[in-house]
Amino acid sequence: MKHLIPTLVALFLFTTFSQDRNAVSEIKRESLLKTVSVLSSKEFDGRLPGSEGYDKAAKFAANKFLEAKLKPFGDAGYFQFLNVEYNRIDTPAVFEAIVDSITIQYELGKDFVFRGFSGANNLTLPVAFCGYGLSRPDLGYDDYQNVNVKNKIVMVFKQNPKWKVDDKNWGTEYPREKSLVAKQKGAKGILFVSLPNEEKPQPLIGSVMHGEGEQPTDFPQLHISIQAANDLLSKVGLTINECQTKIDEKKKPFSFLTRTKARVVATTFYQKDAKTMNVVGLLEGSDPILKNEYVVIGAHLDHVGSQAGLLFPGANDNASGSAGVIEIAKAFSSDKGKPKRSVIFVLFASEEQGLFGSKHFVQYLKIPKEKIVAMLNLDCVGYGDSIQVGNGKSSSDLWQIAKDFDQKNFKLMVNDTWSGGGADATAFHEQGIPSLYFVSKYSYDHLHLPTDTVETLNPDLFEKIVKLAFLTAKQVADGKYQREEVKK
């Protein structure tokens, strides 16, 4: 009997796949890539929530849901509205180092980028290096203790130290929070630099993660290259690598005036409460009882926008997941065997800012959360060489469905998984809803970079991961999975 059970399971999965072959054949790489090409184009301007480009993307997605014959399931039609902070970075956008009489001009996207919530100003001021940009007297550590940064531009490491004092956490390393500390000390702007001694220092990424506190609207925030940091340190005979080493070895601040200046011109338009939207559609189940239970299939539609004409296309992150949700909706709609459970398709806003769209969706559910049997999230599914499905340690039965389908049909899914949700699945996991996070492994080479374009995607992997998500969702929607208790 022990040997018979795996055989029966395999036979069942093969039969299920055969039944769904027509539906799954609706998922084609050509259509996936076409949707990604549209969403990552200049017309949508990087899909920053609150922007005209994002609104266009949301309308495009709503039309796709309409074509798939989904019922509108938002506040107004397909849209579920929410308010978020919005910051547009315009021209002029300038960063220069001034070393004695020499001015070094830097290129946006190559030598520097703005933080997504940079303030606006036009500054030419001395630069102070202030280590990790931390002021924690409670831990006996203060990068600002022995340096006067009033009317200076400070240069600090973007990340926090890897080491701790008395085994206590440093707190967040969000740019707004480090910026507010510098501003309170009298600084006028801040230059972040990646930790240079890392094996792979973080590249100059576009990011709209910001942290808590009021927006410092007159306080420019830039992320600069290691070379630019070294230019600003050239008068004191140190490199940024040496500065990190000195601090990390002694676990003590090493802050000083660099005897150089920086010129920063930042031009922004900020709104505290900009309207944006999730895009939500419903495919009603066919079973009179099970249609009152729901499967949610989601992905975030947003990306990080553009900066002074420099486009961050967001093809893999996450036009790929959005295209996947649209194709899965089309596959469900075209399937002659309608699912027994109802399926909600949702494209979230503002994942990049802090999962705001998915949190809003879960907070203002139209249905009891207990009626959501499972949530499947697709994020960065177009680039890489294999499939990873996260949250398997929290929703192991659900994860096993995906694993079994992969073993039978694709053999691309790795065993590595985790608990705790991940990306937009997190909001559901925290409410005790079983969830999976579909992502392509090694998918982050172009993360938040101008090079995240459709040309970099792996069409074969892209198609297969979306098909795997569909097959998993179809199994659940057909009532062949019972909601499990989430392990937190």
C-alpha cells in the first residue's frame, strides 16, 4: 500500500494536468512578454503609485480583467482605492564633487541616483563623513558626536553595521530615518554609499522605501557610487573602504570633515496623500457551496518610477508577475471546467513602498478572511534559471501541491523555501491565510535598475513558472485542498 499511494498521487496529478491541458495552453510566453513590454514601456513611466503612469497601467490591467470576463470587485469597478505618499523627481538633477578648484560631474544612473523620497534643494556645501549615520547614545554609539555637521552635506553608509553593541539591534536603516537624524544635527542633505567591503556592494538602485517620520521636503537624499565617495575623500588620503574598516575593527565612530564640497540640485514634487489603486477582479465559482470560498491570485503592479527622465522599467519586478496574473485569469476564464471555488485576481499598488496595497486589501476585505482558502503571489517570475516557491514552511500542504506538479511537468522547482510570507504574501500570512510566493531563483541581477527590461527575461522559465502557479491555483480552486493551519 505504501508503494501504491505515490503511484496513485502521480496518476491523479497526471490526469488533472491532462484535463487542464487546454486551459494551461492558454498561457503562452509570447503573450506574457507582450504584456511585460507594454507595462515596462516609457508610456507607463516606471509605474510609481500616484503617478499618471501608474494610473495608465491600472487602466490597462482593468481592461485585461474585463477581456477575461472577470467581475469587477473593487470599490468602483475594478479599482480599490487607497492613499499613499508620492514623490516625483524632475529635472534639473545634478551631483558634483568639488575638490579644490576641480569640479567632477557625475551621471545620473551611473554615478548616483536619488532616493525615491529625496527632498528638493540647490546646495553647494562642505561634506562631512559620518560613518553609519547613527546617533544612538543609549548604546554608547554616536557618529555625530565629534563632528559639526551644521550647514554640511553628510556622507554615510546606506546600511547599518553587521556588528552589534551589547547584542542590541541598531533599529531600521530606512533612508528617511537616517536623513531625519542628520537634519536634526543641522545637515542640509545626505549622500548614501553602499558598504564597500561587501563581497558585492549594493548597486545604485531606485527605491521608494522610506521609513517613518515626516517627509523632509527640502533635504536631498542621494545614493552615490563608491568612486564618487572616494573622490570626496581624496583630500584626506582615505578611501571609503578604509573608513569602513576603521569603524568595524574598533566598533567606534570615525567621523570627520572631508575638506571637499558637493553640489546637489534636486527637483521634486511631493504629495502626502496621493490617490492610487489596487486592481481587483472576481471569477465566481461553479459549486453552490464552495463558491463561497476563495482563492486569491495576486502580484504587485507598481515599480519605482523614473528620475529626471531616467526610466526604471521594472520588467521582471514586477511586470512579469502582473502579466502572469493576467494570463492565469485568461486561462481560468477559457477553461470549460469552471472552478468550484471563487477566484479573486488582484494587482496590488505600492508594494515597493512597504506592501501598502496588499495590506489595504486584507484590511478592507469584502469577504470574511476565514473564507480565503489560499493566496498565491507572483513576484519577479521572469528572470533566472529555476523556480522557488516561498512560504513552504508555513503552508506545507499548499507548497507540496506546487512541488508535485513541478516534479511531474517541469522539474525546475528547488527545495529551498521559507516561512513568514514574503512580499505581498506577507499581509495574508500575518492573518493566518495559507499563502505561497512564486519567484524565479537568482532573479535580482537587475533589481530596481534601468536594465530591468523585457530583453533580459528568460521566456521559457517565465512561461513555466506561470503555468505552475496556474496548475496549483486550479487544484485549490477545484476543492482538492483544504485550508491548513498556518505555521508562524
